[in-house]
Amino acid sequence: MQLTAPEKWSAAADLGVGPTGEMKRLLGGAILLGFLPSCGFLCPEEFITGVSIPTGSTMEVLAQGNGRLYSMHGAERITNSELKQIALFYVLILTPDAEVRGGGSGMHTRCLRATEKFTWQMGNWKTGPFDVPDHTLELHYDGRRKMLTVGAESLPTTESNCFIVRLDSAWQPTVSRVRLLVTERVQLRDLMDRFRQAEVSSPDVRDARLHGEASSSTGERPNKELQRTRPAQAMEPRR
């Protein structure tokens, strides 16, 4: 006798050798649970009231040297169904006087944690040298602890969320806190003004200008390559 497909499933289940309806549901659930973490969809921590969820960043280079003014933004969990868009922290990065031929940056997230990595390629873009190691800086943020970590220093961002990172001649960071708490997302030019007003006794901050500010004062059009706003990229899950 030739059995149809449904009859084969039923017959196999009766004999205990095929998947029953309950077995198929359990199998489907196991496949779904295994699939979700790899896609970044499963993060129960994001639904805890009060946590901060990193979602993206904004950056502009300075007119002098190879520094950056950087903002990481995200959302604060207000209720299970409500998020508030906020700025997580702002960092002014001041670099040593050195010849740099290129570089870049990129942000990656894993649930409530995010890392922004900056890279500077050393040497002249025409004459080199081209075999000099790159210099890097990483900013790590934990949205549950609301903590910024730079090198060996970890700093809370709840009372003030603005910082200056000074890189020495060996490109090692020293972090200082600016007494500003700016949770709203503001234009970087406005933020640069706030940094200068708060750090009037620091010549390197007082004299710092964004590339866009310098271009405006000379009548040049801002270079979009020197400004960047983009969403974060999810990190690959750890194996």
C-alpha cells in the first residue's frame, strides 16, 4: 500500500520513529533560539529599565593636527515599551604632533556594550615610510554600568559625560573629565564651544577648532569626508 506524506508522518509517530507534533515544536524552538543570538536579536538586558543602549556615533576631525571630537549616542530604556534618545558621552581626542597619511574609525556593538576604534596610519602619504605600525585608540562603553573605559581607566558617565583624551608621543592615552553633563544630542560645533568654555585654563582645548569651523571662517565648504555620522555595526557573537 502506498502511503501519502501525512500518512507516513502519522505512521512513523505511531511507531515512535518519527517526530511527533510536540517534538517538531521543540525542534523548531531550539533552531530559533540558536538562530537569534547569531543575528543579534536576543538581548534581554535591553529591556531593563534605566539601561543605555548604544546605537551610533558622530565624529568630526579637528582643523589642527589629527584630533577628533566624538559623540556616541543611543537610547535610555524608560519603560518596557518606551525609549528616550540620548547622548551617551562626548570625547575630545587630542593627538601628538606627527605626520599621518590616513586612518579611520569604526563602531561595533554587542547588546549594551559598544567599542569605537580609531586608527592612525603613520607617515607621509607620498613618501612614507609605509612600514610604520598603525596607532589605535579604543573607547569602550558599558550601557548597564554606564561606564566609559579608555586604556586602564574606567569612568562613570552619570554625573558628567564629557571627556578629553590626550595621546602622548607614544600614542598612549590620558583621560581627564570635563565638568559637563550633556545628555541631549547637540551639534558638534555647539559642543566644541561648551568644551572651550569649560576648559578655559587648558590652551590645547581653548585653541582647538573643528575642521568645519575653520572652513567656515575662511569661506571654504565643509569637507564631508572629515565628518561622519553613522549607526553602529553589530559585533560577531563570541564562539
